[in-house]
Amino acid sequence: MTYTVATIIGTRPQFIKEAPMSMALRKNFNELIIHTGQHYDENMSYVFFEDMEIPQPDYNLNIGSGLHGEQTGRMLAAIEEVLIKEKPDYVLVYGDTNSTLAGALAAVKLQIPVGHIEAGLRSFNRNMPEEINRIATDRIADHLFCPSKHAVSLLKNEGIEKNVFLTGDVMYDACLHFLPIAEKKSTILESLGLTHEQYLLLTIHRPSNTDDTHAFMSIMKGIADSPWPIVFPRHPRTKKVIQNTAVQKMLSEMPHLKIIESVGFLDMLYLEHHARKILTDSGGVQKEAYFLGKPCITLRTETEWVETVKAGYNVITDNDPEKIRQAIHVFDPTHPQENFYGDGNAAEKITESIKKAFNL
């Protein structure tokens, strides 16, 4: 008998995690891919499937954007309908998005076992919707796949010790697998007229930095006198704030800031690998920076990836212009990194755990 695992994805970081997981799963299971459509912009969705050779989704629910409750509710109803029709034996969810929570809720209510990849993370900031999603998903999942020892310890502190697995991080798997491919295929540096470690990379997407014009402009003030050009792939969420008159005036005075459209995973990995430093409010980009040994400047008040801060490769600045400026000019770790996120075989370890659940 061949069992079916339904994989529920919807956002850029989940597509990246899905790539190594799909390769591992399909050696042992039928895989049913359900794409919620949470990220629906072409540059944030299907270009990743093409870049990473992920099988096309069996279902695209085309949920799109919306208020958190509305979006999660529509996802829950649509995912439930698919699960009832397809009757998978197991459901995998990733990370901390609305797609994660909706997928876990739909499965558990149908009494389908749920595995949560990237379990145990905490920012301790309940103003972040992601924090609520990850806490709730960890409470209802049957198997918790943790990327680090720290994540395991946080679950233990909450009284969760059963069916907790230290697997390493599937994003590390993806980074190791796709970096050589990116090095061969990407031509983005040449197209931008840039050279190795002679530019900074900036990503901004969180509502706290994109919905608040003052916060966005504070970040721009912090990077205004950078001694290096700054590449800024524009997330769809930043389009509105960039159209603000005051923001446009400020950006017109920053010729060193290269605003480009969102890029696929291979080009992004290439940009990260060759950047001098990375500034971001993305959890996934923080990790990719660490995997690649790049100093990371995190434009938030906290991070789930505390290991990267303790290791001295990540500094928290929020949107404080002076802290950002200081980090750009001074922050430059050179000591060896510690390996917190496994050996690059997380997807295989997760798959083995699922096999054991079915006595395979």
C-alpha cells in the first residue's frame, strides 16, 4: 500500500522548504500538493516552482490576500473540501503563515495526522500574526519537526515533549542543493552591473515596515549614506508605500539604491551569496544569510532565529536609522560560524519519521 501525504504551501518560504521535502517524500509516498494562493504574484509564486523544479500543485485554491481572519477562514474551507475529496493519509504544513494554520486546522478536524515543519519557533511578540499561527499549529500537530535544539527546548518549556523531532532545517537542505545551480545559472549581478561583495542586499515585507510610512522612511534614512550600492528587490507589499509622495522624494535622492522587481529563488540565492551584508525583516532571509556566512542586519525588534544573533552574525536594529547606519558601517563578523541547523539532510529525517508513523 502506498500512502498519500498532502503538502500545504502558499508563500515563498514554503515553496523553498517544499523543494527538498518533495524530493524526499516522493521516494516513499504519493504527494498531493495544495497551493493556497497566499502568495499569488508571479515573481513570488510560480517562478519558484520553475526555478526549483517543484512539481506543479495538484490544487491551486487562489485564495489571494485579505484580512487575516477572512483569509484564514477561506483557506480553511477550501482546504477542507480538498482533503475530504482526496482523503490523504497525512498532512504536512510549514512555518507560521495563515496557510500553515488553516491547513493544520482543516486536517485535525478531519482526524488526519499533521506534521509541522519548522516547529518550536517563538518571537514572543504576540502582535505578530505569525506568532499566533505557530503557537496554535504546535498545539494541534501530531508530529513537530524542529530545525534547532533551541526550538526543541522552547517546546519543552511549554510542556510539549511527545513526538518532537530534531531534524535540522529544510531551508539549509535547499540552500546546499540549489547554490551550485544558482552559481551556474544566475546572471543577475552582470545585469545590475555589480561585483562580488561590493553591494548590500535589502528586503522589506513585514506590515510593521511597509504599512507604516514613518517606519519605512526610517529604514531609508538608515541606508542613505551607505558606502555601497544597495539592491532592493521590491516585495508586492512595498508598492503602496513607495508611491507615497514623501517616500518618492526621499528615494529620488538615493541613486545608490537599486530597486528591482521581486526575483526567483536562484537569483535571490545568488544575490545573497555575493552580497557584502544583508538587511532584512524576513525570517527566511536571516537564515539564508547565516547559511551563507553573511552579516545580517535584522529590521525588526526581535527574531525567532536567536542562534544567529548569539553567534554574532545577526544584529537587531528594528527601523532605527542610527542603529542601521552603525551596522552598515561597523558590523563585520569574521569568526567561524557554528552549525545550528543540521547536516543538510532534514528532509530525509522528516520523511523517515513519517515512515515510522506508518510502520514502514
